[in-house]
Amino acid sequence: MQMDERILAEGCRKGEETARRALYESFAGRLLGICLRYAGDRMTAEDLMHDAFLKIYGAFDRFAYRGPGSLRAWIERITVNVALEWLRSRNPPPPPPPSPPCRSTRGARRSRSRSPTPGRWPASRAMC
């Protein structure tokens, strides 16, 4: 049973079970494929797809129909975001590398003149 996107979206916005079932039947295969690309295994991909559908069903009040294909693009974007959130939670970014130690010029050879060269630090100052 193929419903028009606008009618399907309006039914889901109202919470109609038939519209939600039709949405699931229409897009589950496509969304599972997206989740498989990110997850790598079917069981995790199915969990991600179900999480995405829950998010989609709860977000229909923010969906704006913009023509044919807009519903598909919207639910695919939500699905990709769910998969990316899962990846980020699984692989937190590494901590930043430690900053390099300060180089001190103490004990460095001083020039013969006592006054520092204009625009330069005296030799006894640390350079960080």
C-alpha cells in the first residue's frame, strides 16, 4: 500500500497507526541499508534503525513537506544522524596531545652587548 508522502506525513503527525505502519513498510529496507553501512553488523543496524524510527515518529511536528522526496530525505537524514551519534558514543575522540614543553634559554650564550636586540627577548627569558 503506497501512500502519498504528504498524506503519510500528516497521518504520522496525528499519530495514526496505519500511517506509521505504512511509513515503516515503505522505508525500513532503505533505512536498514543506511544503518548497515555505519554499523557493519545486522543486529546493531536493526537496533539503530528502530531508534531512528522512534526519533522520526517523535519529530513529525517539525517536518515540513517541500515536495516529492522531501519525506524520504528527512527520514534518511535523521537515520544518518542516529548512526553518527552511535559511532561517536562508541569511539570517543582521543584526548589532545600534550603541549610541548617550554624551551628555556637560560644558560644560552649571550651576545657581547648588554642590551637586547630591539624587538627580541633577552636571552634569560623563557620562550613558549
